[in-house]
Amino acid sequence: MIELNLKEMAAALSVSVPTLSTWVRRYPGFPVIQHGSKDRPWKFDPEAVVGYIQARDQASQAATRERNRKHAEMIASPVNAPRAGMSLDDELKVAKIRALLREEAKETRQLVPVAEVTQALEWVLGRLQNTMTDRLQRIVATHNLPDAVRVDFLRYLDEGSSTFMREVDGILRSPMQATLF
């Protein structure tokens, strides 16, 4: 079995001596053959040390993946969904991530205020209604239809536009939008 002292082991791991010393103190299971002192050199089994570090890295990566999975699951869930067992720290992280996502969506115009969407739809539908009204009046004039037909056409057009705008407004203001962020 090969044995390395503190300086050699640090060099083999490409870390500083203080870093390796910190690992030995911080992690009780860190494999040390002999703890050093003034009169005694440190002794490490390089294979055991590398195996220990790899195992810690794998455990850390697995924990990170699980934490990321839970955070992604929490972020995807509706805002008011119960989060049983979630720590206050996790709740705060989710709130911060949701706020960042909301800001990004606003900046890229993927999320816009309901009033802006409603205003744009009202403008478009107003233009559409004016165009339709003009076309209907041309049809009535071209085919010499009675004035009562023209009035009915315009009334149906107006009723349809109003109903459509109420439905759109209801959809935009529904609780469904709260589940997005």
C-alpha cells in the first residue's frame, strides 16, 4: 500500500495543504492512516482518500438533483397549492424563483397586464366591427335589401362583439392566471 504525507496528498488531489487539513477536520469519516503532529508525519492511503471523495461527490450530486427536482416540482405547482413538509427556506427559494420567472416573462413580453391585452383586443375588435359594418352596409346597398335587414345585421354584429369581449375579459381575469406564477 502506498502512503502519502499531508503535502504529497494535497498535491495529488490538486488542492492546498490548508484545504486538505480543513477536509480532515470537517469530515469525521475522512480516511487518515495517521494524524500528524510535530514529531509524527501525516499518512494517507491515496486510494482510500480518492474513493471517499468520489463517494461524497456522488452523494452531494444526488442530493442536489433531488433538491432541484423538488424545487422544479414546487415551481410548477399552482401558487396556492399546499406544500406539506416544505421548510420556510424552501418556500422562500420558490418565491424568489417565481419572482425571477415573472420578471423575465414581463421583460420578454410573455407576460403582460390584463388591461393591455384587453385594450389591444378591444382595438382589434373595434376595427373588425367597423370593417364588418362597412361591408354589411355595402351588401345591403348593392342588393337593395330593406333597411330592417341592415338594422338586424348591425344589431347581431354588435351583440356578438359585446358577448365575445365579455367572455375574453372573464377568461383573462379568471383564477386560472394565478397558477402561472
